[in-house]
Amino acid sequence: MEATIVINEGTTFMVTDSSGNVPRGTPLGLFRSDTRYLNLYWLQLDGKPLIPLSFTRKGYIANISLTNPELKSNGEAIPEGTLHILRTMFISTNFYEKMFIKNTNGFPVKLKLSLSYDTDFRDIFEVKGVNLHRKGLRAIIEGDEGKNIILRYEGLDNVIRRTEFYFKPSPEIFWDTAIFDIEIAPYETREIDVEVVMTMGGVPVIRQEFVEAKKEIEESYDRWQRGLTQISTDSEVMNNVIETCILDLRSLIINTKKDLLVPAAGIPWYDTIFGRDSLITCFQTLMLNPSLSASTLRFLTLYQGTKVDPWTDEQPGKILHEIREGELANLHHIPHTPYYGTIDATLLYLVLLSEYYHWTADPGILSDLKAGAEAAVSWIDDYGDIDRDGFVEYIRMSERLGLVNQGWKDSHNSIVFADGRLAAPPIALSEVQGYAYDAKKRFAGLYPDGDLARKMLSESAPLRDRFEDIFWMRENDFYAEALDKDKRQVNSITSNPGHGFWSGIIPESRADTIVKRFMQPEMFSGWGIRTLSSKEAAYDPESYHNGSIWPHDNSLIAWGLKKYGYAKEANHVITSLIEASKHFDYRLPELFSGYPREEDKAPVIYHSTCSPQAWASGSIVLFIQTMLGLYPDAPNNVLYVNPTLPDWLGLVTIKNMVVGNEKISIEFKRVGEKTTFETIGKTGNIRVEHL
């Protein structure tokens, strides 16, 4: 989101303007578990707004520098820019802010600092535009001896939510405003602490001092980073991108009620668990720490579909799309309890399970999730293939608030013919057929004994052949984006078939034609591969899915290109995205606009992009794995490598990467046109072999 500051930790996030304020009447605010706990948070000096200077933000914390407009104190003018205000905000158990106000004048100043606050306790879907015609009961309660204030809301779901403010030093409280009378001697600094506690239901209030809370969250981040593969390079840009990526991934991890760690999708609108997003993020980041994949797979298995429910799009064996816990979900006014309207998460569940096993050789998870895997692979034929034509397709069952399109391009107008007409469901997406082909093969590899495995293996090759016959557009020399309800090819040129390199459904004989098309200006903007060709009628570089650039989409395509032997093209895609990240504070956003790259001009951010976004951050890790060519085979105690570093990257070192039960460290060097590697440490007998 442009001109905003975002900090987040788990299911809690704060979005402010560039001054650290939350203006009333905007979608900004302090959110936790799908509820907005602050919709006004406004700092002023003597009734005047402060002047923003700069800010830095990393994960859970932000530092915001401001200064004063011209003011008066005891009749004496305080020149503009002579008071320095630093706002340090972070999220741990609660929301914390410490303000430092420094007087650089040679005379004392006496001022009133006011902090106004309010909350509407709106469900995040209400903030996004879904109307709740009735509201619960709201009250303001004065706390102990006037030292704090409590905003209380009893929702229609009978859940009590509270926002509690604690101040140090104690201000004068006027219900919605705390006023601090401050006197600052020349060249001295005053401090003000604010703690905002958010509670839901019978959860007790847990308070911590600023220093203690900050230390706790810092130690949590340190523990997280110590458990990861350590990655360093000789590129300052790449190191900055990696550092930001690691912090963002950590900030998005949710410790679920099942005590399983799962990545949320992104901030602000998707700070919850999305099946597809979480699975792809875990796939992208296996080389960092495979344990996140294990916990995500276990969590999604717990919520795997068991019945047919049109309201939630649930089906037996299906993996959830999105789960919410706000007032609207509790009232069942929205179907996200959880909602299952995704055509690909069930297939990606099987892909991740297989890939996790390649990295870990963990027999426990295969045993524990066997029933879940069998249910998922059975779903493909039992429910995924609606008309029994051999392809997996979708149609919305949850009519009121369900998704019309249920692939990763899930906006209403994303599946579109070359002439601009929208495709009608049931829709069979090209990339989904690749996922299904891959999922069936992987299931048979994981559980080779049994009729179900033999059935899936016998179906995989015919699916690949049928895909080639039906989806290949002879007149366009490309694969169709999808098939519509009448089995007509949706003939736009899109990035969707590029995922076929990842799944392996594209035959070698077609690869060169597809790759060359991706590298043409109609698809490659200079910053990455577009979702839709610039020659199509529906092309809009500022749209969500019809011509924009999505980092995760590019990462999966690049990964597949490398597998097919197109290392140069994969590096070209990776390089363009790394260069784009420099314009986004070394953070790849959810997406950005697909305008052609121009010299000395930055890529254009999408107007309401999510940042940080899990699979955008995960793209950085998969880019690294792609360049290094890491292909683990932990069951056979071997790591295959095929490194091809681009010309801007001369050295990459990875340390303590987990493969099986062992850890390995490798140094990769580019020497001329070739990349060499050397094992510099390992804890066991794992072999490293060139592929």
C-alpha cells in the first residue's frame, strides 16, 4: 500500500500513514484476528499535525522520524524543525509505541501532546466493503483511577472484544484523547510510552513493559533465524533482499490454535491462512527450513474436507482455501469457516508432501498423513473432474460470496478470451492440469503399494497426452489458458502454462517454443513475465491479473525453466525481479504493474498490493535454489546440484542446510561462464553430486 507503514506479527498488524497515524475514515488501523481494534490513532502537538521526515520498517517494528511545524510556547515562537520526534512502534504480545521528543532549542518549551484514538471493531470484510446491517454493543470504560481507557464491544456473535490503552506517564484522559503536558528543557528529551492491549473472548489481559516486550520479540526473531539455512553472497543488493525476505517470512508466521506454525498469506487483507499461498510459500522455502512445511501440511490435514457443503465449497478430501475468525465468520455471514473454493490447493498439498519427503526422508509424516493424502488424491477424480472428461475443473458452489474463479488468478475477469470475452465455468485451467499430473505421479511414488497408487500412476501419462492434444493451440503455437464450459480453448497468451515446466507436463519438444514466447516483449516487460500478453484485448498493466507481474508466478516459471535446461532464461527472469526489488525497499510486493521497463524509471506498484506477501518473499528463496540448482534426494542420502550463477553474482555460500537428518554447507563460485561448488562442511555421510 502506497505511502503507508506496515508492521506485523502473526495475526496482528498495524497500518499507518507516513507519520505513524491512523486517520479516521480510511482502511488503515490496528487489526488482530480479522477485527480492527483501532480505526483512529492521531498524534498532534498543540493541536497541529507533525511533519513526517522519514521512516524505516522491518517486520514487527518501525521507526518514524517527524518534526514540528511552527509553534508557540509561553508566547515565544518555536521555529519549525526544532523539535525532533521519534516514534518507535512494534508488535509483540500487544502493540507498543515509545515516543522520544527532543528539544533542540536553547530555551525550554511547554506543549500539549495529544493522542486521539477510537475503534469501530469492524470485521476485516466490513473494512473491505461487506455490510453488516446490525452491530453489537459498544462502550467506553475508564480504567483504574483514570490511568487508562478501555474500549469494549460485545458482538452479535456474543464475543467480547476489548481495546485497552495504558500510558506512561499518566496523561489527562478525555475519553477519546489522551493529553500529555510536557515541559522539555533545552537540548533534553522526554519519553512517552503507549501500550495497546487487544483481547477477544475470555482471553486474559497480558501486559509487558516496553523493554521486556521488545526483548522478547527480538529473541523470537533470533531463534527463528538461527534455525534457518544461512545464505550469504558477494552482492550487497542480494544480501539486502535476503535479509528483508527472512524478516518478512518470520513476521507472517501464525502460531495456530493447534500449536502448528503456518505462514499467513500477506498484509493487510490476507493476514490469515490460505491453503494455496501457504503451500506454495512452503515449497519455495524448503531449503531454508523444511519444518515449516511439515507443520503446514499437518494443519491443513486437520481441516481437510469431509462432506459436501455448497455454502463453503467443501468436498471430501479437499484442502481449504481460506479460514477466518472474525465476527462475520462466527455469524456464518461469510463462508470462510473455512472456505474451500480453490481448485489447486488439494493438488499442491500432494506436491508439497512429496517435495518435503525429498528434503527430509521423514517416514513419520508419510505415515501420519497417509489418510489425508489418499483423500486428497481421491478428490481429483471423485470431485475435481466435474464432467469426467479427464481434466480438473471448477465451478462456484457458494453463490453469494464464493469465488467465481478458483485458480491462483482468482479475480472475476482473469480467465479471458483473446477478444476480451470472459470464460464461463466449469473452467479447466492449464496449470491445474499440470498440478494434477504431478500430484498423481508423486502420490504413486510416496505410497507405491496399493491399488490407488497403481490407478494414479496409470492415469498420469494419459492426462499428459490429453493435455497436449486439447490445450495446444496450433494457430497460436502456445497452450491455452484454460477450457471453458463448452470445452473451447481460452485462447489468450498467459503465464499459466509456464507452471507446466514446474509440473513436467510440457513435452521437451514444445519447450523451446514456449520459452521463446515468454522472452518476447509482449510477455516479458523487462521486470518480469506478465500474467497476460500485452497484445491481448484484455491487457491492462495496472490490473490484478491481466498484464501485471507477480513474483511468485515468475519464481515457479523460473524454477521450471531451470529443470528443463533453460538456465540462461531462468537467470534472466530472476535478475529482472531482483532489480525490481531495489525499487521496493528490497522487498518484492504481491504484484506490480506490467508496464514495459524504461531506462531510469522504477516499476509501478499496483495500487492496493499486499506487502509483505508470503509467496512474494518465498520467491527470493526459490530464486536462490534455482540459481544453485539444488535437487535433494534425502531418501538416498544425496544432494544433486547444478549451479548456474548469473554474471552479477560471483559467490554464494550456504551453511547448515538440512537434508535428511544431516546439515551441509556449500560454497558456489562463478568462474567465467561456469559455476563451481565445494562442500565446506557437513555433519554426516550425505553425498553432493553434480547433476
